Amino acid sequence: MSELPVDDDADASPSSLLHQRMEAKSGSSNDEDVCVICLSAVTERAVADPCNHCTFDFICLVSWLQQRKADVTAVQYDWRSPTDFRQYIVSRPKIAVPPSRASHSLPRRPQSSRRPYVRLQRDIAVLRRQHVYRRKLYSFYIGSNPLSGYCEVTPDMIAASPDIQSKARTWIRRELRVFTFLHTDPDSGPSEGATTSSNAEFLLSYIVAILKRVDLKASDGHAEDLLTDYLGRDNARLFLHELNAWLRSPFTKVADWDREVQYSEELPGQISGTENCN
């Protein structure tokens, strides 16, 4: 079993550790937390449970735990206070899956903290997006210029801008509804397309954390690798292409982007509701 990388001053509780570091920051403008996995500045804090080590970037710790066994049972993220955070329950895959399929070994939140599942109304926009993934359609690239309104977006820009992060969440939240396997009730089976689920909520935060740290257009395909375990290789590649197109666009409403985005074939106006994207 691998030993979790830690710093030497980790003790007590996450709340006391964070308080100590905030005090340290106030005394020195050059002092900032460094993730002990990637050795870069922490941008999206994660706290390991039960050891309470907190010098991790969320994306680094979750990725590290996907590859190694450790005595970490849960990861706290979206951390605002000792009582206000989300939690990723670390699960271990029991069987190997073929490379062509995603493992979908998504985390589960405690039943008491899950949001209620809500039946999803048939949405033609989601059905059209399912068609995009089924046909593997990539939207046409629009050049960056004042006329088009498109512009390039970098991880640093996303990390520094709550507005861009909010824009990303708007599109990701809708797009994740395409993947029916994300919207299941762990205790009672499929929720018939629930609008909220612990799987989708976790993946939403995970993808935003990726955007803050990883260039979606990087040639090494790192962002694609991080998302493949959850969506599958083909879906992950297409998802990130479309997400980058949305972030570069001047649109703030998903419906406006849907009307303007172009593909090699026209999307059908009506799609049978019996089709699913797996």
C-alpha cells in the first residue's frame, strides 16, 4: 500500500491547518501553499480523510488515489469551512474493465447529504447533444477575432475568473445530462435521468478543477486522460473539444450557443427519446 505524500506540519484538524496557513499568508505575500504531489501552488484545495492532510490540489489527490492504494477513505473538496464542504468517497475498483469502456467508478456521497433526485423532463437540447456524441460530431473551429467574438482561454485565466468558472459550470451541468450512467441512484437503481446526482456533482467540480490547471489543447492529452476514466476515451475527447469551443465563444447562454454551433451535418430537430448515450 502506497504512503500518502504529506508535509511535515500536518496535524490536528483541517480547520486548524487552514487557519494556520491563512495566518502565515497574511504575514508574507510570497508564501503560498504548494501541492505536495505536483509541487505547484494549490488552486483547488483538498483535504484527505482521516489523516487531515490538506496540502493537496483536488485534481492531484483524486488522480493519485485512482492509481494507488492508500489509507485515505474520503477526500473533502469545495472546502469553505469545517462544516461546509463536499466529499468524495474513495472507492477501489473490484474488477478490471476493457480499455474501450469507462470504469465509471464514480464516488458516492453519504445518503444523508445527497440532494433529492428530480425526474428529468424530456429535453430536445439534451437529445440533440446525445446525437452529437453518438455520431462523434466535432463542432467547427471559429477563429479568434473581434468580428467573431471568440477568444482563447487559458488555465490561468479560468483560475482567476469566477465569471469564466461560472460559464464553464453552466455548460458542463447541461452536458453531463447527456450521459445517462451518471444519473443513477446508488441505492435504488436508475433515477430515470435525475437532474442532480452525486456522480454528476463530483464530476462537475472535478472538471472545473482540471480547467484551472490543465490546458485543454495541450498536445500531451493530459486533460483527456484525467476524464477518460469517467466518460470513456472517445466521449472525453469530444466533451473537452466542445467545452473549449463554448469557453472561447462570446455566448453566455447555452441555448444561444446551441443555435450557432455548426457541425459537418445538420442536427435533427426531433430525436427519439429512446436513444441513450453510453
